[in-house]
Amino acid sequence: MRLTRAALTVAATALTPALLLAAPAVAADATGTSPTSVAAVSDTDGSTTAVDEMSDDDVRVAIMRIIADPATGKAVAAAAQAAMDGTIEDQRYFLKTGRWTAQAEDDRVAVFRILATAQENNDKAVIREATEALDNGTPEALRAFLETGYRLAQAEDDRVAVFRILADPTISGALRTAAEQALETDTPEALRYFVEHGQYEVDA
């Protein structure tokens, strides 16, 4: 997939600030939507209830919770509001299928934004993995990248960045020690913190 800077900019401006990261309560089928016969909604106590077993009021409450959630993406929120403006059949369809179709749209835009930022930063591993997810194009591939692939790819790029810092013979002893500690810890979080903040705090 060849993605121009203009296309990436358009995608980035469309991204909602936050994403709905909750996965379907059941395994998705080949189209990325939950099977309508067993589609379920997570309850506040952590349990799940099949949509077909929910009362009409419970269905509406579940949708309103999705709309009110600040992590809900733009496409999901729009689909939820459209369902609330429709019939109870529309609302049940949203919980069973429409929500996950809209989530894939939000996920796709999120990956475009990540790719645009990665290109600006020349984060090669993130570029590789994001492009692969977009080329695959399935809801499952997009979600897998956002949930795990991005974090691991960023760690790969951060590790390279730390090695580059260590390759500089002019760095201070304190910075060298901090960089080596980040590599010894070798978690995505430790590497990210060092690249974004730690290296500057050492020599501040």
C-alpha cells in the first residue's frame, strides 16, 4: 500500500482523540462482526449478557453507556446515536453487529494516524507493522495492531534509538548509565519512557 502524505494527513485529522478498545464479548466471524445468535454485552460487574436476553430498556442503557464513554470513537458514537434514533430492532442490531463494523472504521483511522506520526519520526518498525495491518485490512488485523502490534513495534524502534545514543562517544556517563538501564529492563514501557523523557532528565 503506497500512502501519500496528503492521504495520511486527511486520515489523521479525522481521528477521534480516543478509541474504544473493548473487544467483542465473543469471537468475531470472518466479517469481523459478532455472531448475532451469541452477541453479548459486558455488564458493569464484569459479566456478560446476551443481547437477545436483554430487555429493551437494558439495550438502550447499554448503548447510552457506549455514547457516554469518552473512549468511544467517532464512528462508533455516530452509529450508536443513529441506533438510538431508530427502532429497538436497530438498537439490538447495533449491539450485535453495527458496533463492531463501526469500531473497525475507528481502528483504521487510528492506524493511519499512527503511521503518519511514525513516518515523521522515521520509526521503521511501526511503519512496517502499521502498513501491514492496513494492507491486510481486516478488523482483526487492525485491532491486533492497536492492542499489541503497535506497542511491540514501538519498542523495537525505541531499542534502536537507545543503541544509537550509546554509540555516541560524547554522551555523559550518567546518560550512558541510564540508557544501559533501559536496555537491561527491556520492557516497551521502560524503553519508551527513556526515549521520550529519561534521556532529557539525566542531562537536565
